[in-house]
Amino acid sequence: MNNSALPRLSGLDTSQNPTGTGTSTKRSSSMSSSILQWRGDAFQIIIIVIIFLILIYLWSKFSKRYRFVLRKKVDLPVFDVTRGHRWVMLEAFTRTTYCTVCESSIMHGGYCDSCGICADDTCVQVANRVFPCKLHSCLPNRSKHYGIQHRGNNAMFKHQWVRGNLPASSYCEVCKKLCGAEPRLCGLRCTWCQRTIHDECEKIKYDNCDFGKFSNSVIPPNCLRLDLVGWRGRRHWSASEIVDPPLFREWNPLVILANRKSGNQEGELILRTFRSLLNPVQVIDLSELPPERALQICHLLPERTFRILACGGDGTIGWVLNAIDKLQLQVLYKMY
């Protein structure tokens, strides 16, 4: 047999893959590169919008569920008493009033709804510098000025006296006689326990303040700690911790929530009244701070029971109840 007639198998080119695997790999890589390549067509824009919406949805769910759990510090803004008083300017006083600075009788001016001092329009700035306002917390640079002695749970707090303009029919706690009735600036009143004494009786009895008949509702200033929080230009004092709670029997702090802009200024009257009786930190204006942030005060002492007094109509009450649910506070409802 002639060998030249046989097919020359040895001359076949075996470098090509008969199965076509290399061709399919090139095709898949070219397709993926074409998908990732930005062409600006409608299909790619729709895909990007869908991915963006999914990410927003997941982020909102995560933040709504865990924003109160992951937040370690409570941001409850507190009025800075070191800058002055919380003045309420009145066109006319409803009773005989004397200026705390110049001691003259005044018809109009301002009064502090926290500590209760009164001042003429021209004496307001002097009063801010000379007379300290009702203390919210034991600020380190003002503790000695208010007579605070830190001894743990037995921390002693002296009376914070305000001179003059006593309530009608006030009696001295020392001598049990009528005081503050003279037509001049006279008599002393403690901004915390609301006790009144004569000027001359102050030297006879100057005991520690026990916060009076509202002691089971007041957060003492020697138990509340503040922190300076926020960025530059927006820094403010914030309630951060309640340390060494008082040993009063059945101590359950009271929190007042009201909107000064609602009603016929009844909310403003409620806020002013309770600021003079309680720690002003416990009295929160809902027009300035929503209840979701206001009720964070309950996280300062979770082992204690806080009493919440919401003042307003159905809208305000519903707003507060929804905030309680969002904060997941364990409550015992008592509706009045």
C-alpha cells in the first residue's frame, strides 16, 4: 500500500479547542464588561435607581429599630443658668413688686420663672451678673457658691434664698410670724423647698434644704450631672447622668410635658408654675423639644419609676404616648 495515500493525521492543528470553551469564555467576559461599562441608557439608570432605593429602605429600617438602642448618651438640652435668668417680661405686674437689684417699687419689668427674682427693665443685666439663678445641676465651678458639700448619697444642699416678693400670707419658718408684708423688699424664700423666713431669722436657722413637700418629685441638683455636647457654635449643656439618687421615701421624679404655644397661653402658665417648684430640667416645653427626646430623661435612671404629666389636648397626649412606644419604655398607664 502506498503510504502517501493515507491521511496525514500528524499534520493536523491541535492548538484549537474543538469544544469551543475558549470562545464561550471570551463571550461571557465581553458581556460582563459591556454591562459594567457605563453607557447612560435607560436600563442602567433604572438599575441604579432601584439599588439606591433599596439601600435607603434598609438604612431607614436599621436606624428606626436601633437608634435608641445604640445611642449611649442622652442628649437632653438644659438651659445654661451661668448666662443669666429665664426672664419673662411683663407690661404690668399683678401685685406690688419690688426690684431685687435697686429695691424700688416697679410696675413693669421682668421676673425669672425659675428662681422668682424680679427686676426693672434697666436692672435685668445687673441681676444676671449679681444674682445666681435656680441651680439645675452641680456644675463644678458653681458648687461652692451654692453651698454644696459632696458626700455621696448624703450630699448636703443648702437653701437657695431669694429676697423679697414673697407670696401673700407667708409665715416665717423660724418664728412662725407673718413675713414679707412690709412695703419694701424684705423676707427670704427658698427656691426649692418654698419655705419663707425673716431676714433676721436667717442667722438663727440655716439648715440644709430637704426640698420640702415636693421632695419625692424633685431631682436634686446635687444628683444631676451635665455634659457639654455639640459642635463648635452649637455647644450646649445636656443632662447626662443621675448619680447618688436621694434616699427619700418613694422618690419618683415627676416630668412635666406641655406646649406653651397651644391653648390660651395655659401651657405657658403650667410650665412657669412647675419650673418654680421642681428642677427646671424636669419641665419640658414640647414646642422646643419633641417628646421623643424629652422622655430620654427616663433613661438616666432606668431602675426608678418616673411619673409623666402630659398637659394638653388629644393631639399632645397622643404625641406623648407614641413617643413612649418608640422609646420602648415600660409604663403603668394612669389616665386622668
